[in-house]
Amino acid sequence: MLVIFVKSAVLLLVVVTTFAYAMLFERKILGWMQLRPGPNRVGPWGLLQPAADAAKLILKEDLTPKTADPLIYRLAPFISLLTAFAVYAVVPFGANGDGSPWAIGDVNAGILFLMAISSIGVYGISLGGWASGSKFPLLGAVRGTAQMISYELSMSLSFVGVLMLAGTTSLTGIVNAQERLWFLIPQALGFVIYVITAVAETNRTPFDLVEAETELVGGFHTEYSGLRFGSFFIAEYVNMLTVSCIATLLFLGGWNAPFGLTLVPGLAWFVLKVGAFMFFYMWLRATLPRFRYDRLMTFGWKVLLPLATLNLVATAAWVALH
Amino acid sequence: MRKQLFNVGAILQGLGITFKYMFAKRPTIEYPSIKKQHAPRFHGLHELRRYADGKERCIGCELCSSACPANAITVIGAENSPDARVSPGERRAASYEIDELRCIFCGLCEEACPTDAIVLTPRFEMADYRRGAFVYSKDRLLVPTDAGVGTPPDERPNGIPADLGRVAEVKSTTNVDRGYSATHRGEVLKTERKGLAG
Ligand code: SF4
Ligand code: SF4
């Protein structure tokens, strides 16, 4: 029991620190790509910027609009935050020599748990937007719900291909099945579909229609301020970390070293792969403009879903024939 | 629409461009610590000049105030008393105020002044929290007695004044070395003013 508590506390700390610095690096990278230096005033190289931001968010006034539903309005950020963190109960970060994973809980249906929890996360967005009692958040919430439903379908289908090849739903089992060949290669189409849907699931550019600063003034969190806004913000970045972890576990071989470079420990490989994926995310944000809403839907239902189904059928046929 | 949806090539090209720019040289000048070189005839905060003997150049004629398109200058003239002369002639400025918030830094006051008393310096950092602080009266406009006579308008310095800090090593948009006095207009002004400057 105590061990679980300690493990959870350490993990929570690691995830929160990662969030803080992911945010700093995102701003740095966005800056560099736009020929700016990025934040560099607080501390050497801007390294204390996250602390300054946190202090600012904590000190800000916490406003509740008159028309808001007070209970749900207050609850929504915590739903987002809780589901974002809860996922890490089953994510393994490495393995001991005997194959037991470094995770808080080694669930044998880990991937199902992951999908279940992360789909609860959308409640934070839709309830928060609805309970704000104002038009922009409501629009953001409606968009968010529709977008999540559309893209979660293709995302789940892209998982199934991996599950069939690995023959297990345990995340550790899936990583172990990639010891010789990463699923990135046999499931290339699945990987592409996953990357696209993951961006949509975490509501980031070019699929950030839920926030859409330019048209919805922040979307579902327009009315939120202070730490409640901060909760949404943390949830967004933690979700980003989560989908990067899933991509690493499912497609990039988890902590398996590539090209037999086993001298470098598995955890380092894991961190490196997750980091590369996060960078790709920020890179996308610096490059692509936002989708139009109807195109987002068209793309999700008419392109991604058929492709994901095709991938599924092809994988099933291949598995059945071998 | 189909064409746009499947234009993966364009997306890859875009990713390539942003990646390339990540390593490009950034033109940012980190302003408060490093300053950009201003143009040679930059118009900034005003200065009231003195003669070499310490007397004020301003004779309180109010020509600057009537030339000013923004009504920023208020001059109240007065007689010089013979035993304690402030300026060489008969008259002096008893009070001289410029509201820098009204001022549009056009430099017409400088052109109107018959004695080259009021000039615009390249100083531009005047920020303050109080409105009142932008009304500069004589105590802040006059060159301090121990700081020389002030800069004649034709020989306005091109560099950032030494006490303003480090200057960026970026090329200015104008030729800094040639400066104000080398322009044709500057030459004309210089000869015209020869007789006036004391
Ligand atoms: S610079 Fe122009 S606006 Fe400013 S005080 Fe002189 S004449 Fe007036
Ligand atoms: S500054 Fe020049 S123009 Fe203005 S009152 Fe003094 S002498 Fe006259």
C-alpha cells in the first residue's frame, strides 16, 4: 500500500515537472520556428518561467460567471485533471530483468483502461463549456464532443491492429512483442492514423477547434480563470504526454532499444521516444493552420475511418493467414 | 476539396520550412538590455541649450510655441534684470514647458527657434506612471551648467548617447556615418545659421 503511495507521488511529481517544462519548451520551439528567442527573461535561459507562470495562475482571481451552473462549473476542471493523471496508473515506463514492468499497476487490459479513462476526459471539456453559461464555451464544448466521438473511433481501430499482432491487451505484453520489430513497420498505416487522431484527441493545432482562440476566444475555457483555467491547461499538456507515451508503447517499441543498442538503458530510450513525439507535436503546431470545422468532420469520417477499417481488415487477414 | 485534403506534400514542405527556421538567425534585439541604432536625424526628447558662458540661449520669443502644430509648448517670457542676466539679450523665458504627451516630435520648434535654443536629442526613453511627469519644464529641459552647451541641431550625434546603454550590432536602416550635417539641407542650414550662433 505504502509502496503504491510513494510510487504515485513520485510519478505525479515527474508528470507535473514534465508538464511545466513541456510548456516552456513548446514556447521556446514555437519561438525559434517563428524567428523569436522565446521566453528567456525568468532565470537563465528562461528555465524558471514555469515557476513564474504557476505563481501567476495561483494569484489570479477565480471568477464564476453569474449565468454559470456553479457546481458543474467548478467540477469540470477537476474531471479533466483527474482523468489526465489517472491514465498514468497503468502506463509502464520500463521493465526489470525478469520482465515485470515499472508501473503503478500492471493491468492485463491496460490499453482498454487507457482508452476508457481518456474518453472520460472529454466530460471535463463538454461540462465545463456547457456550465459556463455563455455562448463561446458552449460552442467549444459542442465541437469538442463531436470531435472526440469522431476521432476516437478511428483511434481505437488503429489500436486494434496492434493488439492483433501482439495478441495481448497488456501494455507490457505489447512492448515485449516488439522486441524484434517495432509495430511502426507492419502497422505504418495504423501509426499515421494514430498520430492524426491523437492530435485531434488532445485538441491541439491543427485540430484545436475546441479552443480556437481566434473564433471562440479560448472555447470551452473562455470563462475560466486562475487555477481552474490552470487545471485545463495542465490536463491538455498531460494528455499530450499521454498520447506520446501510448505512441511509444504501441508503435515505437516502448523501452526496447533500436538496432540492438542495448548499452543505453531502456528508460532513456523511452524518454527519448516520448520526447521526440512531443517535439513533433509542437512542430505541427508551429506549422499548420487550424482546420475548418466541416473539413475536420469530413476528414474524420470519410478518410480516417475507412482507412482505419482497411488497416484492420488487412491486419486481420494477415494474422489469420499466418 | 479532395485535392486540399490529400496534399500531404504541402504539409511536409511546411514542416520542412518551420524546421529550417528553427536554426535560422533571429533578428530579435533584446531591447531594454541592448538598443537598436536609431536613424541619424532621429527626433527624441527636447533639450534647451546654453551658450559657452553658461547663459541660456532661449530669449522667450514664443516662436517655437506658435510653430508647434500640437500646441505642446508653453512659454512665458520676461525681462532680463541687468544685474542677474539669464540670457544675453533683453528677454528670457521665465517659464518653459513642453508636454511630451502632446508632442508629435516633428521638430518644427527646433526649426522655428532663432537662437538654436530648443533642439531634439535622440533620447526616447521617457516612460512614466504619472501623466504629470510628461510635462517637462525648464529644470529638466535645460542642459545642466556643468554639461556643456548641448548639441547644435546640425551636429546631432548619430550614436546612442553613452549613458543609454549597449547598442545592438545590427545594421541600421540608414547610413549612420553620414549623419545629419552631411545632408544637403543640413549644409544649407549650417551656412544660414553661421551668423546667429554665438
Ligand atoms: S517637436 Fe513639434 S510637436 Fe513637439 S514641441 Fe516641437 S514643434 Fe511641438
Ligand atoms: S526656444 Fe527658441 S523659439 Fe522658443 S521661446 Fe526660446 S528662443 Fe524663442
